[in-house]
Amino acid sequence: MVRLRKSRSDSGEVCGKARSDERRRRSGRGWGPFSGGQLTTIIVTFAILMLFPVGAWALSFTNVAITDPGGVNRAKVDSTGALKIGDGTGPLTVDGITSARPIAPASAWSASEDATFSAIARLLGPTTSAVSITSLDASHDDAAGRELFLYAAVIPAAATTCATANWTSSFTLFHVRQVPLGDSFVQSFPTPLRVPAPAAGSKLCIAMATDAGVMTVNASGFYG
């Protein structure tokens, strides 16, 4: 019986072809575990992520014009980069309540006087201006509590003193029923205690008195 043998040359051919196909399959995978298509997707995605912040940053510098409702008048920026603002009627003002320190008045006044029952003491005047009182301090050393009276009096323009003989009219501006012994009465006026300017041909005086003993009063305020 005759046996058929496979030719060695045919076997080698088959093996060589298999190796060639294997190399081609490996070369088509791309890089590592990623195929060519996967690598392309990764690269494109990475490029988009890198470019996005640059685009967003560029958009933040887009020129924007601030205009009035009609689109006619535009806001301006000076050479230092400051935006010019205003209300069209001069320097801006602050309306409402602020926490800033109050500015001292331009025409402040202060006085310290002693008054008795028999001698009314001048605290301020004569003046043709309105008077505002912002603080008052009264004390005495009498044996009991004493009253304090604060008067606003009008005198003729020709008068040079606030003596009661010159008073043409007066009214009680402030009254404390009892200033206790050994203590001080202290009062501040956030809203000033104000006396308007007298009429033309007259002057204004601020005076004080007590019902007994000696009363010392310290006061301050401003004209106007």
C-alpha cells in the first residue's frame, strides 16, 4: 500500500502565511491596547479640552458698550481705566444713613456758666444767627435736687447784652425738673435742640437759671 505524504514545501508556505497575517493584525491595532480609531477619539477630545479655557478667556475680553435706554449716550472710561460716573448735575452725593464719622460744624460754640435763682446767666448771644445745641451738662452742690431752666430770649438789634432788661420776648427751651445732689445731668441731642434765627431788627440770646443755689452748666453746639 502506498502512503501519501504532505510536501514539506507546502507546509512551510502555510506557516509563513500565518506569520505574515499575524504581523498584519498586530500592526493594525494602533498603540498598546488602543486601536487607531480609539486613539483618534482620545486625541481629538484632549485637544478640545485644552482649547476650551483659551476660548472662554478670550470671550471675557469682548468689548461691551454701556448705553442709556435709547442707545444714544455711552458710558466713558478715562485714561486710567476708571469708569466715569455721575448724575449729570455735579458731584455725586450720598443719600440716606451712613456709618461715617460726623464732620465737625464750621461754626461751633461752647459755653460754661454758673446761674443762680436771682441771677439768670447768659449762655450764648447776642447773635443774629440760628442756634443749635448738641450737648448739655448740669451739676450743683446744693443740699437738695434743683431745677434747671434754659431760655431763648429775643432782644432789640441795638442791644449789646443779654440782660433780662433787654428781653422783648422769651420762651423755655429746655427744663429739667430735678438735677440730683452730687450727680450731673448729662444730655446729648443727636437731633440738635435748635432755635431759629430771630426776625430782622432783633437778636437772639440763650440763657439759663435755677430755682435755688448755684447751678453750673456746660453746653456746646453750633450756629445755624
